[in-house]
Amino acid sequence: MITSFLNKYNVTNVPIWLKPIYYLLSYSLAFFLFSFSSLLRLTCRISVHKSGLINKNSNYIYCCWHCYVPSALTANSFYGLNCVCMQHPAWYMKPIHILLMMTGAKKIILGSSGNSGKEAADKLVEELKNGYSTAIMPDGPHGPAFKIKKGILHISEQSGVPIVPVRFEVSRYSVSKSWDRKINPKPFSRINVFFGEPIKVSSLNFEKSLRILARELQEPVYKDNI
């Protein structure tokens, strides 16, 4: 019953009589999340470490595990990188779409696995060919956690845009009881952001690229009593 309700609408077909309250709540929640992550960022020590092979004038497909979404928002890791984002179209994702635009995303492409994902991926490929970057969580939107879906490799191969693996180290955090076990930074944490070497995917090195990406992303080791 709950699943049926959650899947009843998407962001494009919310009934007109619901739209006023829907938009009010969506923008309010997005503003709250933006304010919270901004305040949290002020208390944290953030260090960014980038591979020397990353060219600031090139576009990339930035890739990290879904559990690091709060860490990426706190560190504002993808701000200023000229990104477009492919996002789940469900109605309850509207605050996240707004939040991403508030944090610098240039455009939201609606689609995910099982929800017009192929069409959305094709649109994303075209945007990448036009010079945009993107950020993809390869185990999203619903898992299994820390298992790479090959869609990101196909997008890289078709667009010619390399994948940059991104890892986070957070000194103090709580863990959400969700499928991805989100790592939520606590105030006064130290956050290290590591941008790895770009991975150029082709039909000749597809499986090798998958192994390299899995190795570079690494599965987080959760600490107790943090």
C-alpha cells in the first residue's frame, strides 16, 4: 500500500489541486536542507585532494557511492563543476531536485533505473557531449549498496567523457538506517574528499574499467561509537 502511494505520482503529474501545498512543502524542505548543510559546512574542516591528471577545463562523470550523498552536500563537492544531474522522477524527490539546483546543478534530467532510465541516460549523454559534467551514484537509486550498475560505464563509453571516482573520509558521523547506510557528518568533523584519476571507458577496456572503478571507489569501513 505504501509502495503504491509512493509510486502514484511523479514530479510532472502531481494533480493541480495539490500543487500549491506540494511546491510550498518541497521548497521549504529544500531550503531547510540547504541551510542545514551550509551551517554544518561552517563547522567542518574540509580538505580536497585531486589527481594531477584532472584538467580543470575538461568535463567528467564524477562517481561516488550513494552513502556519501550527505558528505558531498556538506563538503559542497560538486559546486562549480558545471554539472547536470539525472534524478529519480518520483514526486517525493522534488525537494532534492530543488536542493541540487540551489547547490549549483545546471539542469535536472528526470529518469532512473525502471523509470525511463534509458531515455534519461541518452539525454545525459548528449549533455556530456555538449561539455557538461555530471555526478552519478552507481549503486543508486535503491541498491544493492556498493554494487556498481554498468549504466555509468555505458554513459562514459557513449559520451567519451571519463569517470572520476570520488571518495570521502569523515572523522565523525552517524549512520542512517537506510539501504545505503548513509554517512552523515557531525559538526566539527574533518572531511577529506579524494578525486581519483580519470577512467576513460571504451569497448576494448570495458570490464577492466569496471574493475578499476570498483577498486578506486572502495567500500567504506564503518567505525563504531563515532
